[in-house]
Amino acid sequence: MTGETLGLVGESGCGKSTLARLVLRLIKPTAGSVQFDDIDVLTASNRQMRRFRQQAQIVFQDPFGSLDPRLRVESIVSEGMTHLGLDRAARKTRVAELLELVELSATAADRFPHEFSGGQRQRISIARAIAVSPRLVIADEPVSSLDVSVQSKILNLLAELQERLNLTYLFISHDMSVVRHVADRVAVMYLGKIVEVAPADELFTNPLHPYTQALLSSVPALHRPHGTKRIKLSGDVPTAVGTASGCQFASRCFRAIDRCKDEIPQLERSQHAASATHTVACFNPATFHEVTSAH
């Protein structure tokens, strides 16, 4: 929905960043579709992609690696505006406005990326992302490489910009505590598949998929649903290629039944869900209370 933050969580290597790049068609898809208004991004023409790229931007995890060290900040932030045909004077004025928006001095425009701290470089990355007035911003682990003291400042900045500019975020992270802080809805990914989607408050208090429950049980006790214990998964993480025909999580699941080995569960609402938008891909979903009681 417009103006909301969808959090995407899962273990490292599960495909979160790949999904982000597919949404923007930065990598070539093999199947599927990505719908944005009337555009199917994965099959869009060059003209349609030009319109889409103005509407959708990305903030990468590494603020240093994503900024060209040979360019000054003014050139970095105004790159998208240059492609849209804005004249130099208009670009210069807009860069000054953007730097103020991300709480950097106007003098930053004349400096190079290496002259800034990690948090400041990420502010530059954010300024570049919003320079062309997008509606969708994909934030791919935007604070994971920053010091804890800086993370909250960047998260607060993203929240302020979202409210001010009516931005929609796809916020990718493996840190459940961060996602709980920023997300309106959360999607949980395991080996390239979404296994649960729910409003953030409901997912963190009433997770239904065993994988989601295991993820949440590893978060410090302050953030766990009341009375829950750490759930340890057995077995090694399989690869997404060449897995069995059934549920990909079955080999590690503590609630797997025979059906899980042969069939792939689809996202659908469970009888345990409080809201109609809480869906789970599991043949044997259960509440945290039922799981802990069974132990």
C-alpha cells in the first residue's frame, strides 16, 4: 500500500537482495512478473522502464561501495536528474535541497565520498535515491553496516522522509528488531519463497509458520512473545537448487507431517490468524503458545 513499509526478513542467503534487484530489473528474471501500476517491470519496454525507474529507487547496504569515489557528491546526487534532462542550475538547486533534507551541509556537495563517515555516506545514498521524487524506495539492509549509535539516526531519517514525501518502502533486513521498529507489514522469506505475510504487530505476537517462530525466538527475550523459548532448528540449510518436491523447510521443521515431503504449501489464511491479511504457507501452522505448550 502507498505510504507503508513492507519489511522483508530471512536468513542471509535466502534471496532477499536478489528479490530487490529483480523488482528493479537490475538482474535478468527467469520467470514471474512484477506489477507496478500498469507496468509489468520484467517485460517492460525501454520507454516504460524509463518511467518506472523514476518511480522506484534503491538504497544499498554498503554506502561506500555504492557511491562512485571519483565523483563529487553533487554529481552523485544529481545523476538521476541529469538523465531526466534537468538543466545544471535546476540540478544544483535541487541538490542543495536534498542535502538539507538528509541533514547534511550544503558544502557537502563539493566533497568526495571518502571524506564522510559511514552514516553520512548513507545519507548521501538516500539523497540520491529520492532525487527524482520516486514513490517506491527499496532499502536493502540500509543500516546493517553502520554502528549501532548511527543506525537509529538513519532509521529516524527514513521515517521522517516517508511521512514528508509519502514514500513506500520495501525494507530488507535480517534484524528482526529493526524490522519490528520500522515495518507496517512483514514478509518472511525462506530459500527464495515467502512463507508468511502479516501486519507487523500480529507477526511479532502471533507468528504461525515454524520458521518465523524460530527466527523470533532467537531475538533477545525483551522482544519475544510472552512465555516463549528459543527454538533451535536441526539439520543444515539446504540449497534452493535441487531440493525435494515438497516444502523446502520440511527437513528442518519441528512440526513437519508426511504431506510436507510431497506437496508445496501455498500462502493462505490460517484459522489461527487474527487478520484477513495474515497468510502462511504451512500445512500444520500453530501459535507460539501451542508450540511452547507442546514442549
